[in-house]
Amino acid sequence: MKTHLNTLYVTTQGAYLRKQGDAVVVSIDRVDRLRLPLINIGAICCLGRVACSPLLLGACAQKGIAVTFMTEYGRFLAAVNGFTPGNVLLRREQYRRADDLCASAAIARACIIGKLANYRTVLRRAIRDHASSQASTRIEQVVQRIDRRLKTLAEILTLDQLRGVEGDATSEYFSVLNDLIVIQKNDFVFSGRNRRPPLDPVNAMLSFCYSMLTNDLRSACEACGLDAAVGFLHRDRPGRPGLALDLMEEFRPVIVDRLVLSLINRQQVRAKGFEVDPGGGVRMDESTRKEIVAAYQKRKQEEITHPFLGEKMTLGLVPHIQARLLARHLRGDSDAYPPFTWK
Amino acid sequence: MLVIVTYDVSTTDKAGQRRLRQVAKICLNHGQRVQNSVFECWLNNENFVSLKHQLLTAMLPDQDSVRFYFLGSNWQYKVEHHGIKPSLNLDDPLII
């Protein structure tokens, strides 16, 4: 059983990471600030102007520690991978299924069922936690509409039909997301999803967390020998981790959306932590960014019981488990891919 | 599990000093130095076996000693720290 190891986030600009023995040393302005044995970390994430020594990158690739480089604002730049691990037969089967549109639709459908079910849970929890009557009737209506969409997924649909159902449900869900913000309502207003660049603080936080989540899913896929680039719902596009994005659908509401909402509602982020670019894009400052990364890591440490396996595990381990369940399905050891649904 | 590793290596001769450096290096690869010859190591069984093997090969049983204290996974209630050099909790978010 794989254990959920911690991720080292380096956000200090100008930091340098090198290998010393079997440990990673982080130095800032030529002063060593942190020394961690490689056996204790599962991934390294470098945000912004952070450099790694070639020997460290080599050692990480060999030990299966994912090293990713992102911009300060969380846009993905590069990842360092060694030889692709795992079974070439599994990957071939993945490509065969991805080429077969019917088989792809079956897996894509499972991912969307997971996503919609989790949307519903997030909304229901919001109604239960802080129901103001007006908002909760609105949310309740959306829950019912998402419910109806879930039922349409019982039939066999084509990929395009699936995308339609998913898109409709997502826009309905986002249409009430603003009602889930109960504190700091004037500073944080969500009027719809936008990105590249995000135009308000809520979108900036969502985008930033989604890209951290993508990295986690990408390494989960790679770690069990799947090709993170070849997806079923997300078709091939150069530079896009299609499979990671497919598997991520189930986790978006559970891990990220709820996290962003509670950061706002618990006043862990403030409006003054964000600045507006001349181009209209919104960026967060360094301390806000650190706060968000810390909260994201804490969220992954939370213990849950896996709905399909019935085992207790940290939330951060679930992506790895889901990738393995998918691999098991591709190998033919199970009839369907069971998506992660959160109760 | 959390394992505390402590050692005493005789440094009366050159070979002893060499052994001391070796032992320290092995410990550094597995955990964090909390005091000069005290290390806190977060290990699974596999890592512990490897650490133990390396240390036992490096030390001389008639001149040095190595001790392992097993604090398990509920170590938080068993460790108290006062003064300088507080240790890092590897379960907390690692952000620098």
C-alpha cells in the first residue's frame, strides 16, 4: 500500500534546491534553510524562480518523486519524469480504449457521474451548514436539476452528449456558487468562471488550486503506469494531461471548490491579498499564496473512508487509489471504473 | 513511525572520527538532526531495515553504540521540546 507522502512547496523566489546524500537541501541566498530526506517526500513543487540541481532532478526521477515547475501564479511549466514506470501492456490497452470512442465514453461517463454526484454533495452540505431561506431554495432547485441530469447518464451516451450534460450541470452549479459565500460577501463575488487570466479573486483561487490538483493527478497517473496525456473525455491535445484532467473531474468539487469557499468563509483570505493587473487579471500576493498552499495541503491530510474500498485513508491518497482502480479496469480485472463519490 | 536514533562513537583515533562522520551521514539521509547525535526519523519498515543495516555495518560493536527508540505513530504526545532548534513536523504543510 502506498502511503501519502508530503509535498514540498518552494515558493521563495531565488531558492536553490540541491541533493546532499539522500536528502534535498533548500538554500536561499546561499544559506541552507531546510534539509529533508528524500524518503519523506512524495513530490516537489517549485513555484516561480526556483532552481534545482541536475543531480537532484536525477535522483527524484529515479525514486519516483514528481518534480513540477509552475509559475508563481500556478500555471504549469514543466515536470521532470524518469523512465515511464509500470507496464507497457497497460499503456497499450489505455491507447486502444482511447481510440475506441464507445469504450472511452463508458469511462468518461463514470468520471462525470462522480463529478455530478460530488457537486450535489457540496451543494447539499452548504444548505445544511448555513441555510438562509432564499439562497437555499435556489440551491435546492439546482440540486434537483443536477439530480435529473445524473439520471440521464443511466443511458448510454456518446462523448459529445456526455460533454453536453457535463457542461450544463457545471454551469448550473457555478450559477449558485456565489450563494455559498456567506462571509465577506462584498469582497468576494463569483459571477461565473473565467480564466487566463482570472478576472476576480475567486476565479484566481480556483485556477490556482485546480492546477495544483492537476499536478497531483498527473503524478498519480504516472505512478501507476498510466499515460497521463491520453484521456477519454479530454481528447488528445499537445501538452495537455488528458487522463489527469479526466480523473480530476471527481475531485474538483470535493477538494478545491470547498477549500476555496471555506478559505473565504473563515476569512483566511482577505480582499487586500489580491491585486489587479493593468490587463484586468487578478493575482494574489505571496502571503495569500502561502495560505492557500498550506490549506490545500491540510485538506489532503484529512481522513476519509473510501466509498468503494471501505478503507480509511487520507484524502490526498485518493487520487492514487482512483488511478489504480482505473488501471485495474483497463487490465480487465474489474467491469467498470468506480468514480470517487463523497458523502 | 517515528524512530529516535542516538549514537556514541569513540573518536580517540582517526578511524573513529571517520566512523562518526559516516554514522552521522547515514542518519542525515533518513531523518532530521534534532541534537548533535540525536536524530528523528519518520520511517516505514522498509526504510528502518535499511537504516539499521547501514548503521550496524558502519559502527564497531566493541567501541560504539547505537540506540533506536520507537515512538510509533502517536509520537506527538510523547515528545516535548524546549529551547532552540525546534524540529520540523513532516505532516504539516511543507512550504518554504
